Amino acid sequence: MSEEPESVSVTVPEVRGVTPDRLLHSGGSDHPSAEDLVLASGRDLTPANLKWAEGRIAAEGRSAMDKRLP
């Protein structure tokens, strides 16, 4: 039988030059492009889909993107 404890606490040294997690996240753009909307909706980048996306953005603004993202 071992005399070592079941769990061992180890301190992790601070790593310099690593970006903190709180700085890695950002919100979406206030002005999504037609390409962004096409990709968010799972469609291929075709002229017809880009035209569709331009129409959705013109009609719905930012909410066009919000409606298609989880």
C-alpha cells in the first residue's frame, strides 16, 4: 500500500504572454455582411444566396443575423 495521499494539489506557475480568456470573446459585428449571413444560414456562397442575404439585411438589419444564430 502506498503512503502517498489520494489527491495531490499542485500549483501551476503563471504563464506569461497568454491572453486571458475574458479577452478572447467578443460580440458580433453590428453590421453583418451578406457573406456573413449566407454562411450563418448554412448556405453556399453563390450570387443568388448573396442577393438573398442582401435583401434580408436591408429588410431586417442586424436581426437578420440574430434570427439565424443559436
